[in-house]
Amino acid sequence: MTYGMYNFNLGYVQGMSDLLSPIVVVMDDEVDAFWCFVGFMDGVAMQFTEDQHGMKTQLMQLSALIKLMMPSFWMYLHEQESENVYFCFRWLLCRFKRELQLEDTLRMWEVLWSKNEQFHLFVCLGILKEELEKIMKGHLGFNDILKVHSCDLVCSRLLYMYKMCGVMAVY
């Protein structure tokens, strides 16, 4: 609520509390937590605009990465009318916070924040790479992909990716 008053033009949008809650837990002082959140939001505010320009841009970038790195999977998604990768929307909006336990979220965010501002797209790419065979062999369409990417599945893949973060630190 305070952030909504601070940034009145943006206001409060669903998903912001997902980004704030780990910060509040880590910080000893609510005022410090607020200003850390303000700094974080400065980098991701475009995700929360009414026109969703920032989210659409990230989804297009992820789709382009898939097309470049996994062309057969991108073609499959295109055939399923899913190349917009909207099934990754929540991952990108909340930076995997809803898919992980708090401790794992904090570790994942530390890795994400230590890399470039688009590193989370590569984490998505890694999860999809691990799942592409299941998706393609199962002939899953958009709705089925959403079901397959339930919290438990994504959580297990994210934990795998988290363990691989030491290897990805070279990036």
C-alpha cells in the first residue's frame, strides 16, 4: 500500500507483494525494506504497467531465445499457438517466488541479482530445455503446458537450476 502511494502512477499491482515479502523477511527494519523494494521496483516497474509492456517485452525476448537456442521446440510451440510463452508469465513476473520456498527464493534471487538484468530469462530457458521432451512427446498444447508446469514440477526444476547456478556463474 505504501509503495502505491509512493509511486501513485503505477499504484499496486498483483504480484508486487510476492516481490516484497522476501525483502521484508530479510530486512530488520520496515523502512529499510521499503526503500530496498523501491530500488528493486525501479528495475522491474515496467512489468507492472497497465499495458504490460515490460512483460510482453520479456515474453518476446524469451520466445526469441527459444527460437535461437531450441528451434525445434520453438517450432513446436508455434504449431501449438504457444510461441508467445504466456505459460511463463508468472515465472517472469514474480521471479519464481511462487514456485520456491522462501529460503530457495532468496538464494535464487541472489544469483539472479548478481548476473545481468535478463539472467532470469536464461533460467526459464533452462527449465524449458529440461521439459521440452515431455512437452513435445506428450503433444501438449497451451492449456496442457500450463498444467504440466505446476508448482511442484517447476519447483523441482528450479531447485535443479539453482544447484547448477555455480556452473552458470561462468555466464
